[in-house]
Amino acid sequence: MQIQEGLKTGDLEGIVDSTFSVDQFKSKMGEDQDVCVLTFTCNSQAGAKDLESFAEKGYKNILDADATPGTMIDGKYKVFVEFPRDDKLAMSITEFLGDLKKLTNIESFNYTYHKNTMPMDAVAENLMALPNSAESYNQKIQTIRIGETKKFFDTFDMMEMKLDDNIMTIKKDGQKESLAFEIHSFGITNTIIKETKAFAIDENSIAETLHLTKFFGPYNITKTNESKFIFTKGDESAVLSKYKW
């Protein structure tokens, strides 16, 4: 069967992974709340360019498709396919996957959402649950962020925590003191440390980090010259700054 000029059934067999991600990477065409990004993984540059061309030229409801020019850390290539975040989102993705199955001979795709690594079947019931409006996207991302923040800072469920946009207010059970921080980022410890220009080692900075260590418990806490605090727990770190305390 001719799928598109230059591509035939099975031409991408063994090239495209059966698992793709949704809303993991930022949109190039607009705000994330307005654009849904699907990210596919390919094991060859030529295959990635074929998938990019197939997506970009074959569908009016795809805003853009873009393949990475070089390999990622895992030696593979990514293809970002951007859809409008509207009430036709699930139908548009279903149509695209239906044709992609013919190109790849993949019987069923599955996907991960945002930073979650647990795959779900890419079937209508699950795709219909994807946020298809700016409001539903913002609500879902806020829920995810609250869960991530809670998991990182309150493993044993011993704190009261509120998250308003990027402002986290936290209070330990049984104590009057509450602290408020602006959250700048979460990430892999090595990456965050590499991006840090310099650490503050003056007396006041050391006193602040000691106070935070007593408050939060067993974290490695350092302060940067930009007055930001890096909270490290194993391979994960968070970058925060004072908001109110």
C-alpha cells in the first residue's frame, strides 16, 4: 500500500520505537498549553528524516515535525510531532498512529506522559484522557508538579505543603515555622551541578544551609552565588530560592 509519495508499507519497520512520549518536551510552535508534542525515537538518521517528512507533509492537523540533527545520549534520534491542543487531539493522534502502524509494521503503540516512565497503551480510551485544552493541560501539569514536589521534599508525609504556581510553602508537622521558596527546576544532579557557576561559602550562607538541613532533614544543601539553594537527594536535585522566610 502506498502511504505517501516515497514511502511504502513497512519502509520504517525496525526503525521507530513502539513507545513514544507525550508532553515531555516543549513546543517549538507555541505555548505548551496550546500545543501537544509527541516524541518518537528512531535508530537511524535517515529513518528519522523520513518520519519527519511523513508527519509534516501528510497531515493538515499537524503543526510541525522536526527530527534532531544528531544523536541523543542513547545514540538514537528524536522526532517531535506537534498537534494543536483542541477537542480533535485524540482523533488526530489516532489517525496518525493508524498510518504509522502500516509504515512500521508495529501492531500497537504505547506512550509515556510528561516525566512519567510508566507506559500506557495508545488506545482511544487513554488518548481521550490527554489534556485537550489550555485549562485541562494547566490543571494536569499542576497536579503532576504537586506530586513531584511532595515526593521530593516530603517522602515520609510529615509536612504541610502548598504549591501556588512556582511558590512552595512548607511547614513541618507540630512546628510553627513555615518557609516559602520559589522553585526554579528539578533535574539530574550532575546536570544541575554542571550548570552552577559557583557556590557561596560565606558565613551567612553556611548558616542558612545548616538551618535548612535541620528543617528538611537528610539532604545535601548548598547555596550558589546567585542566592539559589540546591537540594540534592541522590541522583535528583532541586533548585530553589528564598521567597518568604
